[in-house]
Amino acid sequence: MTNIWQEREKAFENEYIYRTEKEKIEQMKKEAREQMIRELCRNRCPKCGDQIEAMTFRGVPLDKCPGCGGVWLGPNDLQILSSKDHRTWFDMWFRGEED
């Protein structure tokens, strides 16, 4: 009778180990997929997928997509641009002139 209980206990232990290892493997696969996606999308436009080009406008570094014309600013870049003479840079930006 003792052997049956020991076998049952061992089976539960094996099942627990199997489940935890399976969860860890799934988590590792998920993290690897997310890392691969981040690497493939790095410096790519989220709208059209073209390569984003770095540029400087009025001394502020920006990222611009040549395909769709999207522009990405850093966290403080808009504040820096707005503190400058807004009429001048705004007009120049929409006319396509660069500093």
C-alpha cells in the first residue's frame, strides 16, 4: 500500500515539474519573439515600414520617414521647438526648408 502512495506522490511531483518547465519554456519563447520583433522593427516607420532617417531641424534631432513623411520627436523636443520663434520654424517646416 505504501508503494501506491509513493507512486502517486511521485506522479504529482512529475506533473508539477512538467507544468512549471512548460510555462518557463513558453515564457522564454514569448520573450524571444518580442525581442525579434523589436529588432526587426528598429528604425522602421510604424505606419509604412520604411527606414526612418535621422535629421536635425533648428538644432533639434528628429526622425523622419521619407515614405509617408511621418516625424517623431523625443520627449522634450516639442518643448524645445515651441520655445524658439514658432512663426519661423513652423513656416520653414511646412515649406520643407531645413536648417
